[in-house]
Amino acid sequence: MVGVIRKRDILAHPFVTADCFGWPVLFKALTARRNKTFLSLLTEAGALRPPTIEVPELLGRCIELELRAKRIYEALAERWSDQVAVRRFFETLAGQENDHAELLGLCRAAAGRQGWTEEYFAPWREAVPRLEGQMSDAEASLEGLDRLIDALSLTIQIEISEMNQVFDSVVSATGSRFVKRLRAFHAAGEEHITYIANQIPKFEPALAGECRELRVQVLGEAAA
């Protein structure tokens, strides 16, 4: 399988997978071709039926925020396509954002089957419309970006926002052993921010301070 959830993850947690999504999904995952994502297997198996447990409508908007970030990074990769290292950096970010959208989609499916704890998500409800406005501003700024330092600064602005906290709140609110047990749901944000904070100063040393602040704000690391 491709995507953020791989066959090795399913092999490590077969009974948790079957408990959450059913045995047919487990068997499909274990025999899936390389071009299949776990989320697509759920669709094929009919496991994305209407939820029996109510989940917030805002989850769909959270998923779309991740996809909008993906599209911004894809646009930046195209803008700097003649600089191989820079292009690969933005392509990697786009792929990570796509993974985040997939993980939130799995949270929505799992929560609809096994439970949702609203108290974990409630503090971040009002952040979603704010983030949508910020994403619109970021999209609008793309046309005038012609310096790499500005593109990298935009990346920091997107990532230092509340997007990662909203992602974590969805994961925390999802009452599913599948989500609780699989590392991908809990490592995605930290790996994403660490990658950004490590790579940007290689392209633009002047942004090293902003990258340290990104670590402090999002990962809770102590200021150096």
C-alpha cells in the first residue's frame, strides 16, 4: 500500500484494525496492491458508511485545510522547479499534508464507528474559521511571491498557525484503538515540523530564528 498507513502498520495491529473497520478491510489491506491507500480500501469495502456516532461537521473542513496547504506547497514546488533541492522540499511538504488529510479522514471514519470525545476538540472549534481565513490569505499571496525567502517565510506562517493543534485535537478526540495505537497519527505533526525547521535554514540561514520559534510554538520545545 501507499500513503501514510502502510501494510506494516496493519500487520503490527491486525486485531485493532479488524475491530475498528471489520475483517474484510483487514484482509483487503493485507493483500492490497502497491498503488492502494488504506483510505481507498475503506471506500472499496464500504467501510465509509454513514457514521453511527455523531462527529463534528468541522472535520471535513479540517481535512480541506490540509489539502489547501498541500496545494500551496505544490504551487511553490512548481514555482521553484529549476532548483532541485527546493522543489523536493516543497514536494515533500505537499506529500506530508496529503498524509495529514488522509489521517484526518481515517479519524472521521473511526470516530463514526467507535466514539468521539468532544471535550478534546471543543477548545479548537473556533480556530477552524480563523485558519480558513489565514489559508485564503496565503493562497492570495502566491501570485506575488518571487523570492525564495518569502516562500519559506510563508511556509513558517502556515505551520506556526493553529493547524497542527487542530490536527492533534482531532486525533485526541477520536475514541478508536486504531487511532490510539498506530504511530502515524501521533508522529505526523512532529515529523512535519522538525523537517521544516531543519531544512529551511539550509536554504535561508536568516530564517533560523523563526524556525526555532516554530519548534517552540508548535512542539513546545524550550527556547534555545
